[in-house]
Amino acid sequence: MKKVTSLSNDQFNTLIVDKRALKTFMKHPQNEKIEAGWVNVSGEQLQDIPSGAIYLTQSALGEEKPQVLLVSTDEKGQKQAYESDTTIEFLKSHDVSPVLPQDRDQQLQVSYRKLLEAHEQEQPQHVESMLERVNAEKDYVQLKGLTLKEGMFTREQVDAMESRVSVHYYDQKQVKEQGNYQDDYKQEILQELEKPPEEAQYQAAYKQQMLSQLGIMREKPNSKESSKQEEQEKQVAVQLKAKEETPQEKEHRLAKMREFEQKHSFDKVYKLKKEVLKELKGLDLTDSQRETLTKLEKALDTEKKDHDQQKKEEKSQNGFVKFFARKNGAHSKTKQQDSHKVER
């Protein structure tokens, strides 16, 4: 709530009695309906609001009209409040912004976030994305300039807001990227688990070849075993169903994973992969699927071990290089001092 102007008791009484006078005062078009009426608030709520003034209570945002509260005191000393639509022209005539500080703060945050998103999504060869970034930047700069001109916030306060929004935006972006990477990695593992073991594929093909050569129809399992096997396969399929994707979609997913791995440390990527593997180990897997998952996890752990060993060796080597450099420096200094002594 922001004070617009002072209001005498006579003005108050005139405005609440005659809607035409109220329209004229609020600079409201005479041919449009004006919403106005007594406000049903308790004396306690009005207690902290100074009497004899008009206050802006609703910002002019979008299709919402600005609204004001007229507060006065009657002959008995009781505070009374009357609410009315107003116009931006009325507020401007009193040098008051049609937007309340809390709403302006929200406007700035939303506009600045759109600018950050536009910067992230901009592509050099994509004209539309470049235009979106330019428009987002123009909108924010205009809003920021208006805010500073109105004196609603200082430049330091706006800078602090930008810092808060940036931190929150990039934190959310990082969480989203990590979640997307885990989903992509999970898809890759599920596809591996759904592949029949290579040996089983070969045996099935070889058996079919032998049966064909012998002129024997492929043997059928008895109905009981078949039903049990189908039920097991059905249960596993429900839990492990990977998303169907085209070769192009798979390549795009793998490219996104490689991009994520390049942007983040090995330890971060390893941690995310382990979380996915832990989730998959909790599923009702077949023996061959569990064996495949175990092999994949062992390969990942071996990769981690090799990475840690390499880091350790690099650290040790760097330490040796620094020590050797210090030693050479000290030796060179001693040699230089000896040379000076000889010259003297």
C-alpha cells in the first residue's frame, strides 16, 4: 500500500455520495462503469493506517485496473474506508507509480529470468533465438530504467536482485541437467539389460540351424513351463521397459551425455551413475540381466579406480616438479653467490 495524496473530510464525503464526482476526481471516463464501495474492515485493521489520505492498494498489471483506498474519520471519531477503481492518469498526476514496490520487484525478477533464459537458448545461426534475446534484453533494460527513474529501488538493490535471481536460476539449471543426465544414463543401461546375452543368441540361432538341417520342427516347451516363463518375462518387461527411440534420437541422447560429462568432473559423473545403478539393482532382474548390470558396475568402478590412480600420480609428479624447481633455484642462487665471491 502506498500513499497517493491527502484527502479532506469534505472531499471524502463528496466522493462517496456522488459517483460522477468520484469519476471526475479519479480521471475515470464518464462512459465507463467505476467499481467503488465501502470496505468491510475492522477498526483494528484500520488502526495503523493514517486517516485523511488516499492509498494505492492494487497495481495496474496486465488487465488489472489500479485501485485505491480512501480513508477518513467521521464525526464520531471512527475511521472509515472506501475503495475505488482509479486510472493511471490519476496516479501520474500525483507522481505515483501505478505499480506497487512488491509487484515491481516481482516484475523485475520475472523479466531478468527471461533474459537469462534467452541468453542460454540463443544460437548464433538461429535468427529467431537471437531476436528473442534482443527483445528480452530490451524489455528488461526499459523496466530497470523505469524502476530507477521512479526511485522505487536503488541501483544497489536492483544489482542485489539480479545476483539472487542468477544464483537461483543457475542452481536450478544444474539440478535439471543432472536429472536429465541420470535419465539418459538409465536409458542406456536399460537398453543393455534388454539385450539377450550374446551366447544365448548364438545358441538359439545354432539350434534353429541344426533343427532345420535335421528337418525337425522347433520344439515347444510344455504349457506350464511356457506360461511360467512368459509371466516372468512379462513382469521384467514392465519394470525394465526402456524408451523406444530412433537411431537419431539415441545419437542425440548420447551426444547430450558426452556434453554433460565434458562440463562436469569425473567424480560428479561417477556419483550420478552409481545412483542410477543402485536404483536398477533394486528391480526384479533375471540372472542374465543381473550379471550384465554387475559387469557394467565393475567396469565403472575400474574406471574410477584408474582415474583416482592417475590423479594421484599427477599430484605426485607435480609435487616432484615443484621440489625439483625449488632445488634448482636454490642451487642456481648458491652458484651465483660463489661466482660473485670469485669475482671479488
